[in-house]
Amino acid sequence: MRILLARIAPLYGRNGGMERVEARMADAMVQRGHSVGILSMDELPGKPYFSIHPDVHMFNLYDYMNHSFHDVQYKLVREIVRPFSKRSALRWRNKGRAAAYKSGMGKVLAAFQPDVIVSFDAESSAMFFDSVPDLNIPLITMFHFPTDIAVNWEDSDEQKALLRSSCVQVLMDQDIQTLKKRLPHVTAVRIPNVVPQWSPIADLNQDKSVYTIINVARLEKNQKRQYLLVEAFALLADKFLNWNVEFWGSEPDGGTEYTAELQKLIHDRKLESRVFLKGNSSDIHSHYVASDIFAFPSAFEGFPLAMTEAMSAGLPVVAYKDCPAVNELIENGKDGYLVENGVKPFAEGLQKLMKDRELRSRMGQQAHNAMKQYAPESIWNQWENLLRNVVHLNHTRGN
């Protein structure tokens, strides 16, 4: 098959979960004998953060566009209707993008001639269908967040794109239920993310001079909420003098505002020698196996790559019980603790693990075992079967 992985958004330099999934999927499908292309929209020069298989065909939509085209008229109408109807403003925005992208989309599809398109979000799917109204290539829309967040439900084009998709792939069982309530006629399937099967895993039975609580995520205030871990650890630091906290990750697009805010909070709590902002790492596995607890104070997730990778590496987790996806992946009291909202409950969850090495070791082993169901071979088999099925169905219908 010729598989086009597409997200009409910047790719260069981005190190988020979607970009990691894209790189892994491209590599897996190339190794299975398929021809793979990646479509992005990068106006500035650069290269992908994650390694891309050398046989993958890279397409930057910006390079294929007609840059003499200007969508001034669409922007003008959009601003006129915006005060009266947000939906209408979105529709005119979409019309402008479709007109701007139309020639470029056609050139990319003609150059690669995909059998199937895997769109990495509903917005990109809408752009495909708006730009190429007679698209006769099967398109699968991926969700990387919970259903309520993965789609702009005020944008009718995104909803239409989901209904036109050959299939919508979601990450958790709850996502299908929520999606079907909104769009009863949509075709949807659950395929989780791949979780690497790490070896070796953390040895939590060893005696250490310093123990580590680790958090791996982009530095982001509203979703990832690293500040809650700082505040929770501040309640425990004086009781557990041989424990530290490490944050691995950075702000997207070179931002520094939230980083500075975290640094100030660490300073205000007098934790400069105990809590560290470590930046990015190309070998995160080594940091997992050197740690003892994975702390994850996110507000919402789709299928958290960092958390599941930490579990695969043998770390027990502390997270919030109302965080979507997280609360389906962690079995409370077995491979981690799901706690109520707030700083104090999070600190209490951490304390249970910090004071009991045997408990940490047992729960870490159970976390490792729980992630075996998401092994690459199993997940990529599910993806390959889905891709083959939609291509076969499309051929059967005569497209």
C-alpha cells in the first residue's frame, strides 16, 4: 500500500506526542513493506525532531502551494460575519484555506498517489475534503485527545469530515461512546498507541542515596500542570530528604514564560537543590530506569505516551482520577494511584509510594506487565488490518 500520513500543521522541530506517533507509524509501515509519505505544513526551514525512516517520502504542503494566491476576500467576509456567528466565521476561514491549499493538495496527491490517507486530526481531514471535494481516496481520521477535545465541535466542516472519513480511529473505549453520542452514524474503531517494551526496567528494590520522582511532558500549564507536582513535593520535601524531582521536557515553539514561572515557584518553595528542570532528552529510557516514581498531574490526555512508557519501564504512577485516558490505563492501587483533585491528595499518593520500597517495586512490576498488551507488533497489526480493509472496501465500491 501507499500510505500518506498527513497533518496540515508544522512538523519541523516539534517533539510532541503526535509527532512521535507519526514517526513511529511511518517507520513501522515502511518496515512492513509499504510506501509511506508524510505531509506537513512548514513555512520555515528545518527538519523533524524525531528520526524519520530514510525511505519515507516527505511532502511540505507549503512548497507545493501557489503563493501568488491571496485569500483577502475570504478573510474580509470572515471578519464581517464573526460578530454575528462564530460558525459562519469558521466556515469562511475554511473556505479561504481550501482555496489556498487546493492546488498544493492536488500536486501532492498526484505526486505520491496514495492508496489511503491517515489524517492526524479532524481539522486536517476537513482541509482535505474542503480542498479536494471529489476526493476518492479513503481517509482515516485519528484522534489523539479525548473526543470532546479532539474536535472543534463548533466547526461544522470538522463534523462533516468525520462522517465522510472511512473510519475514525480513537484511543480509548470511552472515546467511541462519546463520539457515537455526538455523531451516531460515524464509523469508529479503537486502536491504542504503541508502548515500547523496555528492557531493562527500573530496579526499585535497590538501596539508593537519592530517589527520584520523574515527570516527562512538554512544559505546559493548563494540560500538563507541572506546578501541581512542585506544590505537592513541597509538602513532602522536609520528610523525605533523600528524594528529588526531575522534569523532562520543554515548552513548545521555544517558549519560556511557563518555564520561568516554574523556576520562580521552585525558588519560592526553596527547592532549587531538590527539583530540576532538565530539558529534552534523546534517551528518555535511561532516565525512567534511574527513577522510582512517575508523577503525572495532567488535566486530560488522549493516550499518554510518557506515562505508558514509564509504566513499561517499571515505574508506578501517581495521577488524577478524573483525567481521561489516564483513569482507564491505571488500575488504582495495583499499578499506580489515582487521587482526587488538589495538591494535598497528590502529595498523599506520592507519600504512599515514597515511604514503601516494596510497594513501589511490586506496583512497578505490575505496571510493566499491564503495558504488554500495547506491544508494537499487536498495535501495528491492528493498524495494518484497518488500512487494508478501507482500501479493499474503496476498491470494491469502484473508486
